[in-house]
Amino acid sequence: MGLDELTGETIFSDDRPYWESTVAKEFIGNITGVGWIRATLKEVDPANSLILRETFLKDGSHAGDTIELSEVPKIKESAAAILSSGLELDPEIAEFLRKVVRLCDAAQLEENPIVF
């Protein structure tokens, strides 16, 4: 067993599935759903582009992308600010933002980056 220095993920020496060491796992959506979330968030809060800039809403597939632990507090704050803004959010957008907050909480608790 070892540790991936970049992501903090455990590297098992046996055939154990990776999810046995996952603290939080959230399905964000397929490429069409992510595109819709991205477009909707641009309309809801065009000045708040932090989540849009980061890899949560990438307009392509993820392949081992990470969000460094140092970026996590800003992303969490951004998501929480939209949630508490009083704006009438589509339920799917609100759920996406709650997922972002949960992932950020887990990353901070475990002191690991968010890995896709």
C-alpha cells in the first residue's frame, strides 16, 4: 500500500476497489447535464465565476483532474454564497451547489484535494 503524492489517494497493493478509500463521492452529471448547469450558473450569478473556472464544470470529460486543497475554501465559499443569496434557484442547481459544498467539506476534513 502506498500514497499518491499528488492526490493523497491510497494506492492499494491488492485488487481492492478505489471507492473503499473514498470519503465523498458525488455524481455531477453527464456532459449534457454539466453543460446545462454551467449555462444556468452563468445566468444566475455571472459575476461569480469561480465554480465555472474550476474543473467541476469542465466542458469535456475528467481524467484524473484535481482541485488543490488550497483552492477548496474559495470554491466552498463561492457555492455557499450562491446558495444563501436568496436567489430562486432551480432545484438541480441548488443540489449541484450542495454537492460542491459536501465535496469541499470532505476535502478539508481529510486534507486532500478533490479528485475527478
